[in-house]
Amino acid sequence: MSEAVGTTLSKFIADEQKKSPGATGDLSGLLSALITCAKIISREVNKAGLVEILGLTGRRNIQGEAVMKLDTFSNETLIKNLSHTGHLCIMASEENADPILIPGEYPRGKYVLCFDPLDGSSNIDANAPIGTIFSVQRCPEGVDNPVEALLQAGKHQVCAGYFLYGSSTLMVYSTGNGVHMFTLDPSVGEFLLSKANVRIPESGKYYSVNEGNYNYWEPGVQRYVDFLKSPAENRKPYSTRYIGSLVADFHRTLCYGGVFAYPADFKDPAKPTGKLRLLYEASPLAFVCEHAGGSASTGRERILDIQPHELHQRVPLFLGSKREVEWAKKFIAGQM
């Protein structure tokens, strides 16, 4: 790629648009609006310890989880700033029980947006990295009910990525033409290219999983994690790295290789198929991971091939380097 480190994100997006014959600028406009939202959220995250935006609202979201004040702010920021752009026909948020319709006074566009407004928000008080995950698909032609447009397999995504709010604010995204990483320079208010064509290592030395759930996993998953922790003839045991923030754990895996896993467990009968949401978490990160050369699976099927049947569908997730994800599939299938 010709773009140099330090290139502004706005220029990068404009240059990418020129490479796509027939591009209308709608996707570029949507990305620009998302970037503005991320800057606003980043600002609030960075001062969360100083203002009353920190802490619980006292209510629970559709998932039954306690909602942080910053969750609510992030969700409302995205909805408010994206509804009027004319780029979207419908939205869905992890925090909302129902689809988010575009108000009648605003023009409807040709894209569908699903997002997790603030992943990992339970870590806010500990000042751990948190993030916003997003997924963009086209509204299929001939679909009269835009709600149906939300339930598309991840392989149909045209863009996906995340913003990571940590020691610095990052944007990592892909439109199917490589994965690119940008860092927000607060002195100028611009995201600058920090790495183009990010590639996840073919294998790594870290595994990321909540081993507190070990006794509730199926035997194949238990054997898989035991295997990673055990020394083998040609390798040392894998080291554990687990933050408990999906965006942060995946970002480390993207940079260093290895595997992030959130298997299904039998601890909660209400969530027998896993904890992570297909549309807002698993599918967009799987899109990024695969376009960086990695792999994403439930342990039995490719994440991007799953046809969603409900808005808040949950799935198991094994995400990361090809070798480690392939091992997971083999252990679950009883082949190792």
C-alpha cells in the first residue's frame, strides 16, 4: 500500500474510495460519522473518573446485565449521531431489545448497522481497556421490512471493526481489503495510520479464556485448554492472558497471535449456546480476524457462515490464529 504511517484516517478512507469503481461515498460517510461518535465516547471515557457519568444507572439491558452510565451515553451518542446521516436503513444495538428504526423525517440509506456501544464496560471502574464494536451490511434489494436486513450472515458484511479506548484510542477496521489500524492523536483530533495490512501470526503463545468456567465446559473444550497449558515436544506451555474485555482480549490476540475463547458452558441454563452475541460481537470481530489471516469458529462451524435467527443470538467463540482455532475444532470433534 502507498499510504504511509501517519496518514490521516479521513485521507485513507478517501483514497480507498477512489479504488472502488462505482463507489457513491455512502460507506465513507457512514465511517466518518462513526469516527465522530468514537471521538465523543473516547473523550467521556477518558474523564469517566472525574464526573458522575461513571457507575451504574440502576437498570438492566435486554441481556439482563447491569447497565453502566457510560454504556447509556455511548449508546445514545451512536443512535443520535447516526440516525440522520441518510446512510442507514436500520440499526441494532446490544443495549436495545428491538431494532432501531430510522425516524420518518430522516432519509433512509442502503446500509445496516449493528453495534456494541461499549464492550467491556464492567471494567470501567478498574480503568481497563473497553471498546465499541461495529458491523455494516447492505440492505438487500427487495426487502420490504428492513428488520429482516439485520439477520444476515456475517460473510455479507461490507465493513466491520472496533474502537479501543485504552492508553490510547485505536480504530481497527476492514472493508474486505486488509485490516488497518489507526491511533487517535488528541493534540490534533485526528486518527492517524499506525499500521496498514495488519496480519495475525499463524500461531502464537497466548490463550485467553475465563478458566473459572472450566467445570462447566464440555469435555472437548476442557481437553483443549489442558493441552494448551501442557508442555509438548516442540513447544512450551501457552501463557494465559485474560482481561475480560472482548475488544481488548481480541486486540492483543490480533497483535501477538494465539487464541481468544469464550466456549459455551452449562452454568446458566438461559444461555446454553454461549454468552457472546453473534451480530454485535462475534461476527464483526470474525470479519476482522479472517481478513487479517486468522480464523473464527464456534468450535463446530465458521462464525461468518451462521445465519442469524434472532437479534440477540448468542454463540460460542474461538477467535485468533489459524493453528490454535483449528486445534480447538479438532478437540471438540474428538479428533485430538
